[in-house]
Amino acid sequence: METPIPTQVKKLDLSKFKPSDIVEHLGYLYDTVIEMRPKTILELGVRGGESTRAFVEAIKDLELEGLAPRLISVDIMDCRGACNYPNWIFINGDDRAFQFMSPIDILFIDTSHEYAHTIQELNIYAGAVVPYGKIILHDTEIKEVYEAIQYFLAHTNMRFKFENKENCNGLGTLTKSG
């Protein structure tokens, strides 16, 4: 009987990242991309680009396997300098005015943290999230973000499973039912 060759487990090298309010969740973002092998990641909110770079690290690893996920990021501020990955698409503008027509495998939201704004984002984009896709929201320890998620879940006809991590300002994941 042949001994199976162990597959290399990819992990995010956190030494490449500066301390930030999301640093403890960057490994989760990376792992989610590696596990899901998405076609499209839509990131709402870039700021310093820590989450952007975690997504890019996962995309680079998937490219080595012949996959080509695309990362589109939207921010009201000009964050073009946050990442130098040549295939990254950055859109400078209000994410609520952006018309995104493609299916979304992973939607990441880390924007204003305002209650109404967060509900608007969820309402605008949740329908484009594919079955078993994920909506990941940072800063769920902020009352307005957490309450917006609860409102959305109570008022949408779509079904999601909600999980929340309370460390590092909180990170909520909504996984869409199939």
C-alpha cells in the first residue's frame, strides 16, 4: 500500500501585515478564499488595505493552481495605493451607487459602520451572493453593525446562517443557503 503524499497546507504569513484593527481576522479571510476557491470577491471598504492584501495573498496561491479569482474593491476614498497587485480592480466611489451585476462568491463589508448604510449594502448586494457564498462583515462589535445584520436577517426572504467572532472588533459571517 502506498503512503499518501501529504498536501501542503497554505497559511497566511501575518508577518507581512502591520498591526491593525483587523489583523486577527486576516487568516480567516485568507483561509475562506483558499477553501471556497471563489470566482469573484467584492470588497466594500479598503482603507489601509490589510484585508485587500490578505485576499490578494490567497488569490496568488490559487493562481499557482491555475485558478484566477478576481478581487474588486470599492471605497469612497482613493485607496489605489493600498495594494500593488496588477489584477486588483479598485473603484473609487460610494458602494451603494455601484452597479455590480456578476455573481459574488465572497462579499466583504468594512465601510461606514452606520446602521442604515450597512442595511443598504446588505440589501443591495445579498441577492448577488451565490448559494453557499459568504458575506463577511468586520466590526460586528460596533452596535450599529451588529444590529443592522440582525435587522437584515429578520427582514430578508433569503436564508443565511450567521456566525460571529467577537475578537478584534468582531467579524460576522453570513453563509447563504443553497
